[in-house]
Amino acid sequence: MTLPKPGGQSAGLVGSHGWISETWQKNPLLLGFSDTATESVSRDTIAANETIDSTVVPAGEIWVIATMALRNNSSGLTSAGLYFNIDGNYLIVKQELAALAQFEWFIWVGMVVLAEGDSVAWSYTGTTIGDAMQLNFIGYKIDIDQ
């Protein structure tokens, strides 16, 4: 088999390899799964009402978030909210203004794409300072850094 050459007529892909920046190499998946995007935060509350942001999406990645959840392991909550912080603006995807019991999961399932600098956010009210909160999200990463 003759390998394609940069700038040649057959400079496309052969199998999963091709000329990328004049180097014969494996072509990365274009907008495909590259890793799991997940974060689990266990923390004690420092105020009765808080909004907590996750780690931000780093440069060269896109995150597709599929599930978010929160619960209070110490007592109930007055209200809870699940948000995405996109370009500095909070987009609410689920909010509960009624009380939630101790250990009751507050869950959102869907699909939202986050770009560089975006994050997941959780909010809650009516906690006692020192309550043990559990905050989670899961999805997948797409490596776009070519």
C-alpha cells in the first residue's frame, strides 16, 4: 500500500490514519467521545442559601452533561435548583420551590452542551450551616483540540 502524501491527490484518510499537519498519524475522533465528564462534590454548607459552580470546561473540550443531582444528607431543604452557567449567565433547567426531605435526591436528566469556560451549578436554600451536601453531574467530554 502506498501512503498518501501531503498535498497529493490521495491526501485523505486511509482507515483511521491520514496526513495531519504534514505528519502521518491517527486521526482523532471528530466531535466524538473522548472521556467521561463527571464531578462529585461533598461539602458542608457555609450559609443557609448557596449557589455552587462546578469546575469549568477547559480549553479544547466540549462537555455534554446528561444528569445532575443534589441532596442534603443532614436535613431537609427549602428549595433547590439545577443550572448551567453559560457565558456567565445562569440557565435554570430544574427548580423545586417546595421542601425536599433529608436524603431526597433532586435530579435532572437531559442533555446540554457546555463550551470552554461554562460550568454546572447547583443552588439550595433553607439549609443549616454545616449540613452535608452532595452535588453530582455526569456526562461525557468531546476533545476538540486538534
